[in-house]
Amino acid sequence: MAGIDKMTRQILEEAKAAAQAKITEASAKAEEIINEANEEAARISESISRKSETEVANYKERVLSSIDLQKRTKILFAKQELISEILDKSYASLTEMEADKYFDMLLRLLEKYALPQKGEIYFSFTDLKRMPNGYEAKIKKVSESRGGSLTVSETGRNIENGFVLAYGGIEENCTLRALFDGKREKLSDKVRELLFA
């Protein structure tokens, strides 16, 4: 029996030693896996950190770009409002002229728009009432210098100011509003040039 006990003890010791060797090997392998995992985690963490820094920089750039666009849009809108206000005041100053200057301006407009044909000129009801003495003769003189003839219609038109020329059924709207609106874009460009050059 002593021999069986000895053999059993020897098998147990070998098994114990083998188990200890396996445990040591497994521990070493586990340590290696843990070290590799830590290195991989560090690489991933660094990559995420770099990616986050890039994303933060991109976001910041987009925000700054958006702010700049809003700023430029507001400046443009303010400039357009200022130009529009100046043009409106310019138009108002034309309509509020003293009568003699106003009718002189209308003669200059007539020199530009009168055609070498026979026709009629229509004024607003207000302008017909306040037309200076001898003005019809001035109109006749201007139209003749252009090779035509115009008669002043005694029928007023429902217009604010200026006049309407009628030649054989074709009318030319020479009211200040129509002329001003027709040139508004050019006038806007001029005002923009003067203010913001």
C-alpha cells in the first residue's frame, strides 16, 4: 500500500506542478492580452481625441462662417434700406418743388420725350389748375422745336404729377413716378456708388 500512496502522491504533485505551470502560463497570457487591450484602448482614445479636436475645429469654423454670413446679410440689408430711403426722399423732393421750378422741370422732360408728331399732352387735375400763364405757349414751342405739335388737353388725368403724351392712340407715361421707377435701378447704383465707394 505504501507504493500506491507514494504513486498517488507523485501523481498529485505532478498534477499540482502542471496546474501551477498552466496557471502561470494563463496568467502571463492574460497579462499580455490586458497589455494589448490597454495599448489598443490608448490608440482608440487618441484617435477619438484627434477626431474630436477636428470636429470641434470644423464646428467652430462653421459657426464663424455662419456669423460672418449673417453679418454681411445685415449690412447689405441696411445698405439697401438706406438707398431706398434716399431714393424715396429724392422723389418726395421732386413732388414738393415750388410751382415755377416744377413746371420748368416738366418742360425739360417734354424736350426729352416729345415726338415729331401731332399729339396731346395730359396733366393731372391739380397741375391743370395751377399751370402758369403762358405755359401752353411754351409747350407748343418745345413740341415745334422737336418737329411736332402738342395741344394741352383740357381733360385732366388721374395722375399724381408729370404728364402723359398721346400720339395717335399710343401713350407715353411721363409721370414722375413712372420715370423715377423706370430709372430706380440706375439711381440705386449711383447712390450706392456715392455712399459706399
